[in-house]
Amino acid sequence: MTLPRWTVYPALVVIAVFVLMAIPRRTSRDPYSAGQGGAPKPVIVLGIDGMDPEILAEVVERYPEHMANFRWLIAQADGIRSLGTSTPPQSPVAWSNFITGMNPGGHGIYDFIHRDLVHRAPAPSTTKIEKGFTLHLPGSYKLDIGADSPSNRSGEAFWTTLRSHGVPADIWRIPANFPVEASQGVSFSGMMTPALDSAYGQCTFFTTDPMRKVDLDYSKTVQIQEFQGIIENTTLSGPGNPFKEGNPSEQFAFKMYVDRDADAAILYAGDPADGVEKVVLRPGEWSDFLRLDFQLLPLGMMSMSGICRFYLRSLSPNVELYASAINFDPESPPAPVSEPSDASAELTKEIGRYYTQGMAEDVNALKNGVLYEGEFMQQVTLVHHETMDMLDYALERFVEKGKQGLLFFYFSEIDLCSHMMWRHGDEAHPGHDADLAAKDASAWTGREGSTIGDTVEDMYMRLDPALGRVREKLGDDVTIVVMSDHGFAPFHREFSLNTWLVDNGYLVLKEGLEKERPKDDPQHRDVYLFSDLHHRFPGQVDWSKTRAYGMGFNGLYLNLKGREQDDPETPEDEAGIVSLGAETEALLAELKAKLEAVIDPKTSKHPILRCDLAGKVYSGARLSEAPDLIVGYDSGYGNSDASSTGRIPHELLLDNSLENHGGKLGTFNGNHLMHPDVVPGVLLSNRPVREGSFDLEDLTVEILHQYGIEKPEHMKGSPVLE
């Protein structure tokens, strides 16, 4: 998902605060001292994002020789069990369920995207924005004081509960753990950790071809000039400078020398005269991470470092160079990416620099056409090797500490590759290209005869050795649990919820305005349901007549009186109009019935399997913040990216094809942002699993149960293992 550019500002607030205030700290207590009753027994939880029970079964059956460790675990578990996911089945929601043992009504994370109550604009879901005040200094400098961006998630993390009972736990890259919560061990952030240059991380593409810049139509494409084999005066856009008025992005200048006779280039991370890091690259090669230093204050008084990885696509006839998002430098991050805060630097000493941004696999580069499928999978493979090195270090550390307590380790590649590469193995997908799917992929899979169409299955096979390393290092006598937060399904057709609401009179535009025209219409312009936060353009929705709107991948909100608020800086009254009580209940029932009755004229299917009322599926202290209706799409369908971020596209239903996205991939082609019944997760263990069905929250209770800890009152789950 690519959010509007202004949504990166909250991440920059986080950076500004921690540059000023973060102080490294160590845990003075020995994290591996025995808890009550002696040394805590070892429990290993492997969290595999996006692993689907049906696909796992198919891969084991089709490639038994490549799935020996999973076959062993499945035999121990007497089959593959499904694990109920969250409502909706989105990663930050599901992992928050698992982390806290509560549903979203308790922890408050309802979607990747929340909304601002005044402007109805997209807002961060996992962090809050707490404004401070600005002290304006002479010249162009300032000092922000008191601003903060703490976690928006309520509820105690299970490793915090373990810590209070003296149970050590190493938590490796669990999503929704930024800012990082400490354990009695080490804790590392994962998904939702920002990059230095943007909230989710955006690559930069450099080219000497001016037409390539036009054709790509990607905002971070930079045209560069080569003169006598030298490329200079070229910059990477870095973090917003929190000490300058307007928080302008700092620019990092680098230099490259091209030697076509040697078919190579030397890239310097700065001015060669300063003794900066450099790398020699040939076309088709990826660099290691290079350190980039950004000067925030003059005379070297304050700087911030990041790390960046480069990929040289070509030198002839044009130079084309990819630069990754600028990640936090784990050796000196501006905000901690681990607890203790120096654990990230200690890890770097053992395995080298590594991705710290929340989604290391660069899906946006493939969506935007910057990387091709093979190049994307090369980058995914780099992440895989890094993850396996990290796993080896985590296991070695666990053994050295006496195999005590919990080890949680997270794997991301199945999820992100299923999002981006699904169409190649799905002949019914509108984006399927049979010739491309048949191309050889053995260069990055290492499996003879593999094709691009086999990508999703190969990702499952590539994780079998990870389970094997756990068994080899720790033995089969430890308790092993393999779980996933959700499964996966195809995404063939896009449904635009806000378009449906306009077409049916629930979302009303101002007089004289209409929803977006088709993309090929010369008069096309984006139409948003929200007003601009900086009032650069007027709001386009008549809130005095609007009863419902969509924001996020699954959320539908009523324009509720007393909740949705007026913007005092506009002449219109944007306050909510729908009254609580009978009017709300009747409107929700009407919306639910009509949405579930929608039929896709192309397929004769219902795009929406079921809509769930918030009050029926959620409980807890933060229920009032929930979307009023959670729209659960059926397999093959999902809300369009445009509608999810507040736009009102022309088409209600559209094929998820390259043609409909300007020749680019444009969006995910496999998905899980559907009804939870469509995409359950996986549950496997080498210990007997109790009878019945289980959800993510049950697994949280089971972790506590393993150490004799009674579940807190706010948790509703039950133990899973016998």
C-alpha cells in the first residue's frame, strides 16, 4: 500500500523526539536468572506471517522431499490445525490480538489505517500523535519540545507479563512492537517500524534516461547526469530535519564513478575525500548496507545516521540505480529498535547490518515498477539470508543462556511474496501472464526446475530448513509451536466501498461535484472524502447530508453525531448527523443487508461475504473507537487501495490487472484483507493440541499457561495444548 506522502509526518515526529530524548539503557537484572520454581522450561514459537493451512498441506503433499521438517511436525500434531485470525485479518490487528490476548475492542488497533475525527483523513493506527510546542530560534532553526508518538496499542504484551513473573523471553521482530517493549531478555521491533525517509520506506530510482523517468511516473525517480564517467551532485532524500523550520528533508550527496571497460561502477557514500564507505558494483549486483550520515545541525553538533542498500541494474545504454529506503542504523538508531537499546548494535557485530524498516521486502518497488519480479525476488532472498543469520544468532544465544523461557521468532517472506507474486501461480487471476510465470526461478530458489509461477510454494519450502535448524540446535524435546496470524486467498477483483456509498446515497458530495472520472478521461482528478489537513483545497463531501463513509481496508464508519467533529477553520459544519440509538441501529442493519446483497455482474458472485457489527465482534474499553461496520470480503475480492485511503474512484468493481493500474502491478494480487472465515492461520505443535477450535488470543493464554501464570481478567482465551 502506498499512502499519501503527508502520512509520513508522524514517523518524522517519532524521529525528532527520540533524537532529543532517547537515552540508551541496559537491564541491570540478569535476564536469565531462574523464575519461580527453578529454570523456566523452553518454549519456541515460530511466527510465520501469512502461512495458510491449505497451501501448507498442498506444498507438503506435492514436495515431500523439501518439507521433511514440516512433515515431522504435522505428524506430531496429528495434522494441520487452523488458527482463527482477527477481525479484520490484517497484520497489525492480528499480531496485536496475539501480543495482548485481547480483540481490537481491548487493544485499540482496528486496521492498518485509522481516521482523524475532524477531517476523516487517514491516520496512523499503531502510534498516537501527541503535539508539543515549538521554540523558534534565530534564523531557520527551531526546537520541538514535548511532542511524542507513543504506541496506540493498549494492553500488556505477553512478554511483559512473563517478565513480571521472572520468565525470560527473547522476542525477535514481532510486528506492532514499535516503540519497542522490553522483555526479560531481548526484544526487537518488526513490522510498523518506520524508515528514516518515510513511514513505510520508499526506494529511490536513479536513471540517466529522461524518458524512463517519464514512463515510470514514480515520485522518487531522479534523473542523473554522467560526465566523463562521473556521476555527482546526486542526492538521496533523507529524514526531515526536526531542528529546521518546516522539517525539510535532509539531502545526502553521493558520488559514482563508471568504468564501462570493466563493466563496473564504484559508489561512494559521500565525498571520497572524507574516507567514506564505498562499494564496487557490476550490473545485476546488490551492495551491502552503506552508512549515510545526515547533518542536522551545523559544525557537526548533531547528526543522524541511516543505512542504505544499492542495486545496479545497468550501465549501458543508460545508468539505472536502485537505492533502498533509508533504514535506521541499528548501531546508532535515532529511536531504539531493540530493548535493551544496545542489543541492535550487538546483533550487528554478529551478523552485519540488517534491515530495520518494518517491511524489509520492498513490495512498493515492485508495485511501482521500479523493480521487476526477478529483481524483487533477489531482494527477498537477501532478506531471507539475513533472517536465517538472525535465527542462527537467536538460537545460539538461547542455548548459551541455558535454553530457559520463551523464544519467539518472526518470518515475513511468505506474507509479502504471497501479496506480490500470487498472480503468477493463479491462472484465473486477471494479472496472470503465462509466459512470465513459466520463466526459470532456480537462480534465487536454488530448486532445479522452479518457475516464477511456483514462487508462493517455494517460499513455504524455503522455511523448512528454518524449522530444521530449530530442531537441530534445540532438540525435539523442547515445546515447539508454529503459528501464523492469518492465511491467504486470491485478489481478482477490487471493490470500492466509498464509490458504493456515493452510488447509494450514503456519502454525498457537495453540489456540482461528482466521483472520479475514469482514469483515461482527460478531466480525471482524484476525489477524496476528507479535507486537506493544511487547507490547501476545500473539502469535497457534504457532511451535512452524509451518513456513512469508508476508511481503511475493512472499515465503514457512520457520520455519528457527537463523535465525528467539525473543523473550526472552515465555514461549513462538518459535525456528524447520525443519532445514536434507533437511527444508528436501523442504518447499520440497512447497510449490512445491502452490502451483503451486492452481486458482481461479471462473476455473479457476492464480493462481500459478511459485514460484522462492531458491538457483536469486539469487546473492551476501546470499543467506541471501532469502525461501526467491518466489511468482510469473500475470496477473490477486497477494497481498492484508492477507497481504503479515502478516495472515491469511478468504478465500483474493477479487475485487479496491470491494465487497470497503468501497466504497473499497482496493488497486491494475493490478499488476506477479507472476512476472517476466508483466511484462517496455521497452528502446529509437537505437543498434543486440545480438541476444539482456537484463535490467536487462545495462543497468548497458552504461552502464559506454559509457565503457570493465570490469565489476566481482560483475556478471554483458553489454553491450547494438553
